[in-house]
Amino acid sequence: MSETDAKIPSGASESVPVSIPEELKDTVTLTTLDKAIELLSSAVDPVANWARSNSVWPLTFGTSCCAIEMMCVGMSAFDISRFGSEVFRATPRQADLIITAGTITRKMAPALVTLYEQLPEPKYVIAMGACTVTGGMFNDSYSVVQGVDRLIPVDVYLPGCPPRPEGILDALLKLQQKIRTESLAERRKRAYRQRAVRYVDYDTGRPVEDLVAEARMETAEALAEATGYALDHQVRKV
Amino acid sequence: MSEGHEPEKAEAKDELKAGPFGQFLEEHGIPSRRLPDSCGVETIELDGKHLEAAMKRLRNSHEIALNFLVSVAGVDSPETYDSVYHLWSYSNLNELVVKVRVPKASVPEDRLPLVPSLAPFWPAANWHERETYDLVGIRYVGHPYLRRILNPWDWEGHPLRRDYKQLVDALNDKNQFSMR
Ligand code: SF4
């Protein structure tokens, strides 16, 4: 009994993809529904994608100097609304696109991941500026994340320090092309695996995963100690 | 201060005579040591235990009136940890730099250098001291809330120290030729 109990913590951490057993193959499952949707989507996609690509609403997200150019492209001189992106939304739940305009620091990283996860699918990312592509001139700094692609998947890279507003428009057009040509299946394939909306526990500032792992380890230790299988733990303590 | 510092102190005293602010402090019985001017601004070194009294005198006296604390900064010098205070007087339009230096030899390993805090009587120092603690690792004794302010709360080490080495993890391994 003690052995099985002690194994639970380590075994439960892996999530296995669900496979359909043989005897259930011929019943109507979600997969067959999916197939139907996929068939339908070949007819619907061109229209849906056309509509989608012409109304990519960006999130108001600017963390440093690049944000000035992003504001500029929203104003009348460059006027991003000519391409259907006129509304900069202040909440991720109403946006389709993050233009990560500015340096991302380690302290900002959990916030960016949370924002990205709160965007409804389909969601797109333009990494704007050298800082979000590679870390830019703060590449060597202790506090800077070397590119947002370390945190979230990026669709269009837009280098420059800062990129000109025309550059942003170009990136947007590239993104629109990408949206027009992709199908539902393709989008599914590269779908982002949601980690958790509360990626970080805001009380302790630590990732929830770490807290859970710690609790698991403590449980395992307590179990092992209670049943006398404490040899390797004792070694670790010394 | 350790014994090794005494002769050096005496020499420097011969070289540099106390400036107006140093004289003022001496009149009030607070010993200070003049350092070479920084950009034409009088610079004095104080012992940690006189810091609070000196700061209160400089701030409250009518003729000196150094009542604006511009910044509190930290320096990791080769031999010492310096806590640097810049004071400004709007009525006299002049400036003073005060340093408290803690010799590295006197700081035990795994401990941070201790400097008395100004925050209890000078709120402007509050966040500056937190920042200095965060980046240079000087512990201000008596600070009401000495926590990291710029870096995430669980940061290891103090990034502006000379001996700071950052771990390479998934967020910063892109540049192989990093100077870190
Ligand atoms: S890429 Fe240049 S302009 Fe953009 S945020 Fe970085 S430093 Fe600023």
C-alpha cells in the first residue's frame, strides 16, 4: 500500500493524450464531428479568413520606445484603420493580435503570457522591434528576455529599432496574407497549449507548477517517512 | 572602521581640508572626512553611526538647508561597498555628496553590508534604499519595508555587484557571445 501511495505524486504529473479504445471506434465521437467540421471549413474558410484578416484588432500593449511608433501608426498620418485594425483594444478578450512593442523584462514576462492566454483563438503575435526579436541592444542585460518567442509563439518578426510605421503596416499585411491562406486544420496544428490563465500565483509570485511540485514532493516525503522508506530522503537531508 | 584604514585616513586629512559642509558638521561635533570633489561638488565620508545625526543637522539647519534628497545610490568599489547620498539645497543652490563606505573585509560571507536607513525620518529615501538593496545589495538597517523593488521578488543575487553571475536559462540563452 505504501509503495503505490508514494508513486502517485510522480505518476500523476504527466498528462497523456487521450486515445480512443478499439470498441468505441464506430460510435459517434468528437473526432467524427471534427472531420465534419473540417469538411465544412474548406467551404467556409475562404470567407471567414477574408473577414478575419480584414478586422485584426490589436491589443494596446507597449512596454517601451517601440510603442511610440505603434501609436503613430494608429494616428491619421499612417492610419492603420485603412487595413481594418483601427480599434486598439485595451482588454485581451476583445483583441486578436498582440504587437509586442517594446522590451520584455523578466518581471513583465508572466504578465505577457497571461495576456496572451486571455486572447481568444485565433490569436496572432507580431514581434515588433529588435528587443522583442532577440533582446536587441539589451541582449546582455540581466533583466531582459531575449525575444518574446521564448514566451509565446510569434507569427511575424518585425526587426528595427524602432521599425518605421510603414514597417508595422507591412508586418500587418504579411499577417493578413498568412491569415487568408491558412485553414482550420493548420491553425489547430499549431495551436498554443494553454498552460493556465493563472500562470503565476500572485500571492507568492511563483509559478503555480512550482508550487504544486513542491507540495507533491512534501507529500511524498511525508509518506515515505511515515512508512519507513526514507533512506534516500535522509541522504539528501545530510 | 577597521584598523587598516587609520593611516590612510590621516594622510587624506592632511591633503584635503574640510570644506564648508565638513566644517559645519565639525562645529556640531560630527566627524567627517573630505574626499576628492566629485564634479566640483564637495564630497564627504561619514561613519555609519553618525549618518542619521549628520543628515538631520544638514536638513534642518537654516543656513545650510540641504533639504532635498536627490538620490541614494550604491557603488560596489574594489575595496568597499559605498552608499552614496546626494543632497541639494534650493535656498542656497548648492550640493553635497555624502558617502558611507563599508569595507568589504568587514562583511562576513553570505551577509550584506549594513548601513543605517534614512527612510524613517526622510521618506524620500524609502524607494531609493529599496532599489539600492535590490541592485547592489546593501542592507539598510531600520528600513520599514526592505524588499526588492525592480527585480522580481525571487531574484537571486544583486545584479550590479562585481561578482554577480547570472544563470543562463531558457529566457536568455540566445546570445552565445554574451559578455555575462
Ligand atoms: S527595439 Fe529599439 S525602439 Fe524598440 S523597444 Fe527596443 S530599444 Fe526601443
